[in-house]
Amino acid sequence: MAEVQPSTQSQPVDQSGPSQARPTNPAPDSQALVVQRPGQQGLRRYLYSGLVAALAVSVSLFRFGTSVFPFGASLRADDYAGRTRHVLSTTPLIDGHNDLPYVVRQELKNKIYSPRFDFAGALLSHTDLGKMRSGQMGGQFWSVYMECREEGVAQMEDATWVVRDTLEQIDVVRRLIAKHPDDLQFCVTPACVRTAFAAGKIASMIGIEGSHQLGNSLAVLRQTFELGARYLTITHNCDTPFATSATSVAAGGADGGLTPFGQRLVAEMNRLGMLVDLAHVSPQTMRDALGASAAPVIFSHSGAYALNRHLRNAPDDVLRGLRANGGVIMVPFVSFFFRTDDTGGASIHDVADQILYIADLIGWEHVGLGSDFDGSDSMVRGMEDTSKYPDLIQLLMKRGATDKQIRLLVGENILRVWTAVEKHAQRAQSTLGELPIEDVWDGREWSHVHDADLPLMFHDSKKERREAY
């Protein structure tokens, strides 16, 4: 900018010049040296110009191999470790699926106060606090999983045992979080995740891994939501009255997709603000649920079928539908999702391949991380436990991923999706006035043992009761 020359009248000196005092010519009859300072407007222009110039230089240097953070450290673009530390210290890395609570159940019968369970120290499992801190984790969806009675076989009735066990798993997760208040924080909203991360804690959420754990009841779904569950996997490895699983189709069963009752399940989850999870479901269930959901959905731990033809992975048409839906698919680290015929050969590079393939097909805005740690003993080489996340991030950076893309991958995508689901629920309940869905499964059996001893509310109830006993 050209410098403005002072006028011959007695006025302040040029206000756009350097921030220092200047002498001016005194009046002819004065012996004093008059000193005047630049005005505030000129100072603002000067500082603004300097800031713009600094940012321009930073951008230019980053393009040519150096990342410069104004008022902070300077990192080269090939300083992958430094860039990873910076990204993970400013964006929460949120894993979509971890089965440690089930391991605790199997080995300790949920007795987490046992001296053997040194979660703050070191465990042989994929997950403990030390490993999570080394992995710079910012958030974890803990799976409250109970197995299907028999994989590939429909679970239709007599489900009270699995509802009980699911409640026990929710209980153990919440007690685990409460036991470590300096490191873990229970969260039921995306805003809480950011608050916990800012406080240096690992946000801890709950996901239920299969609708067979609901006892085929939408009322149970609502109660698990009240207890803090924020996603439900529509099926695990068995069909339910809601939908068909990938496992039953792989075993030769028909792919019936989402049932009419499953459509109502999705609608109720949308109303509640509960994430619809399509990991484990059949290909047709994936497509049906994408069409049925009014809010974005997730795959908490699934990959791309095009790279490995495993039915737990999503086909390309489903991935494109996910993009249109606004959802996110969170890539796991279990070896058979990457190399079904050569699980021992699967490595961290296969994980990177999956992430990059999905990002190229539907955009970085729709891919995340869902390890499935402690849900299998067959993890890919290089991603053996929760401490290994920085290695994966550095590998993706070496293969061209930008810091912005990594931020989307590790946490921003799932937080965006969760926020959209939350907003949809607020609108459904507050603006549209949607009430809880009271649909009941057609195959439900009702007990009428005491009906003969009870009064009637309606005259036409007598026939129904009489037929029941």
C-alpha cells in the first residue's frame, strides 16, 4: 500500500504507516518537538494486513511441503508423526465399536472391582486405558453385546434371558466409566463428546449389537435409550422379526430384507434420536433401511464388498445410497473383512486400502473407524490393539490424505451424523408431535393366566379373554 503524505496543516501523521511515533514540524513560534502516534484505525489495518500475509505464507509453504501453524509449531508435510499428533490433539478420534464389555463378562462375570481387572494398568486384551491413551483416542462406542442363541437361526420368542443380559452389559459399561472419572466420561450427546475431549477425557458411549437383544419389543428399545444406548445394530448373526442378517444369507437363507415390523423399528429409532446401525445386516436389509430411515445411518464396523466379497461388507450401490442418506461407514480391523481366504496376510495396508476406496467412491465425509477390538482374536497385522491408531493415520497421510480429511475420518463424520440424528428427533418430537410407536410383533404371545379374576374395561374384551384360556 502506498504511504499517504501528511498535509501541511496541523493533522496526525499517516495512520497506515508502521506502529511507531514520528516527529512533526512544530509551529514556527515553538521550540518543542511534537510527537504524535498513529491512530487505532491504522493499527488495525496494519495488524490485519500482517495476519493475512502470515496465513498466505502458511498456505503456500504447506503446498510446497511445510505446514506452518501461526503462533505455534511449524511442521513439514512429510512429518507424519507430528501432523498426526496435532490432528488427534485437536479432533477426537472416535471408534465405532469395541467389545471389551463382553470379554469382561466372559472372564470376570462382570466383576470389574476384582484386583485382576487392572484396566488402568495393563491387560492382555486389545483395550485398556494405557493403550487407549497411547492411541490418542478421544471417544469410544462400547458394544453391549449378547450372542444369538444360534448363529444364522431366527430368534423370535423366549428372549427374556437376552434382555436381562443386555441390561447387565449396560450396567457394567456404566460402572466401568464411573470407576475411571479422570479418564472416561459417559456421553449421550455429540456435544458431550466435544466437552469430554476438551477436558482431556475419552468420551464413552453405548451401542447395542443386535435387535435380538430387545426381546422383539419397541418398549425395550425405548428403555435402553433411556439407559444411555445411542445406537442399535439392526441384526447380529441371526434373523429377527425386524430384519434378515448377513450370516443367515451367507448360510444359504433367503434375503428378506427389512420386515414391516423392522420399518417401524427404524421409525421409532429416528423418533428417539438413536443411530440406526447396519453392520451385520443382509445386503437387502441395508438397502431397505437406507430407504426407510429419515435420518442418516451408520455402519459401526463394516468395509467395502468390492475389495473383499464378504457379506458383512457393503456393496458399492449401498455405499452410494449411504452418501445420499448422509451417513457414515466405519471400517473395522478384523482380518477376514479384508482377506477372507488369507486372513494371516491381512495388514494395516488393507485397512488403508478400504478407507481410501470408500473415500474415493463416496467422499471422505462418509468414512470412519470402527475397530471391532476385543470382538475377534484375528486383527490385521499393524493394528493389534487400541494403541495403533497413530500408525494408521500416519500411513494414510503418507498415501496422500490431508489433515482435513483425517479429521473427518477420525471423528467429525460420526459427530455430524449423530448431530443430524439428534436434530431430526428433536423436530419429530417437538415440532411434529410424534408419539412413541406402540406396534407389537404379530407373533407375540400374551399371558392370560389371571384374566378370569380381573374386571373388564370394555364389553368386547370378554371374547378375546375367553379365547385365550
